[in-house]
Amino acid sequence: MIRVLEPGLMTTVQDRGRWGHQDLGVPVAGPMDECSHRLANRLVGNSSELATLEVTLVGPSLEFLAETMCAVAGATFELWLDGVQVQTGRAFCVPPGGGLRFGRRRAGARAYLAVSGGIDVPPVLGSRSTDLASQLGGIGGRSLRAGDRLVVGRSTGRPAICGAVNLPFRLPVGGAHVRVMNGPDRERVTPEALASFPQVRFTIDPDSNRMGYRLRGELLALADSSPLLSGPTPVGTVQVPPSGSPIVLMADRQTTGGYVRIATVISADLPVAGQLGPGDWLAFELCEHREAVAALIGLEQRLMHIS
């Protein structure tokens, strides 16, 4: 059992998402950075399907009521276990009654706290993930509050990884370039906007969240503003609404949308995008399908070699 002393800015329960219900309009949710979620689980010997805590920008303070094997991966925070600093990217044991406190954040926006056995909240439609927009999963479909108690699942008995492990990608500091493939509605944007899109540094607006990043910067003019039929919106879709300010759809995205889809962030760069926060810059680089596949294979190979 874990008791929440301070919840942090926005700490939520996340597993790999609520897949299989998008045809009914149910969002997937899941981690903003699935790679770090998987790594944290691997460090403590969990399956990647088990739920972690996603910590955003400002971390929580937690009390562990029983001995628990833990690991934190993703954004680098100062971590204090009963007043002694511990390292991110490696497993550590919290004694009964031990307190874990997240301190100053150094790089990235989101960290993932895994515990041996996973965070055991009741599944909703097959997932423990918190969807804040729909108020599904996790603890009542919301972020953690002080006084919440979290049940820890039964350990699988698989050993934790000994030693420190580095992320298989570079954490962004202040901003990042991400690779994108062309979207299906590019003909609805002016040629000038298409030419400028990969040359502009956008800024993530404070009015951004797990549903999507609103981008400030050069406006992308539409050549055709007539209504579009709603179409599927995978994670990483870059939409251009009539205002011309792009939106990058993230974990809690809606399942369909009617805005112009100019591009999609490739799967291998979604973890980098998930580590960006308000005020960070974001620039796009166009790539071909074969490059996107090769990048994803490389990322998965680096994850597989972690042991």
C-alpha cells in the first residue's frame, strides 16, 4: 500500500492504454512516454502491461506502508528516500514506512514510477489507465490527491535489474526536433504553409494537456476551409484548425477529428514528444516511411538489450 502525502502537479495511474474500444469513441489514454513507462517496469521485473504512476513536471511525496521495490524512469528528478538521494534509472528498495519525495526536475517533463507488482486499481474496459477527459480509470478518472491510498499488486517474482540503465533516447532540454510523415489532408493547406511547416520552431502553449499540445508560432494558412468528414486521429497527429495554429494530438486524444491532418509524429519519436512541456519549443522534420520503420526497429532493439 502507498499513501499519497503530496500529489505533485499532475500524477496519474497509467498502463499501456485502453485499446480495442476506439470504434465506440473511447480514447486510448496510456503513458505520454510509453518507452519510459516500459523501462521503469522492466527495472523492477514487471511486465510492461502493469500500471505505473506518471509524474508531470512537479512530483509527489509518497509513504510506502510495506517494503517495495521501485524504479523511476523518464524525466530526471532529484529523488529522496528518507532524506537520502537515490538515482533515477535504477531499481531501489523502499523499507516499510519509507518516504519517497520527488525534488527538482532537471530534464524532460514526465517520469514513471514503477513498483514491483504494479499499481493495482480496478481495470475499466480492460485498462487501469487514467483518462482525465473522460474520467475513466485510475483513481476515479482523476489525478492523485493527498490522502489517496494505492494498492500494490502481487509481485511476479522476476528479479529487478541490477545497476543503472540509461534511456534509449535523448531527453529534451528546452525543446526538440521530432520526425513526421505527411498527413492525408496536406492538399488543404497552402503551398507556402507546407513549405514553412518543417522550418518553423513552434512553442508549446500553456493551454496544452494530455489530449494535445497547442502550438504557438507561424500560422499555417488553409487553402480549403470547407468541412471535412471526421477521420481517425492516431497519437502524434498534427492537426491544423481554421485558426492556423497546429495541435499535436497526444495520449488522451479523441478517437476521430474533423480538422486538417497535415502530418503524424513517427512512433520512434513519440517518447521525445511526450517529454515536452509548456514553453518548450518543437520543430518538425519530414521523413519517409522506411526511415520511420528503421527508427522504430532501432528503438525497440535498444529496449530489448536492456537487462
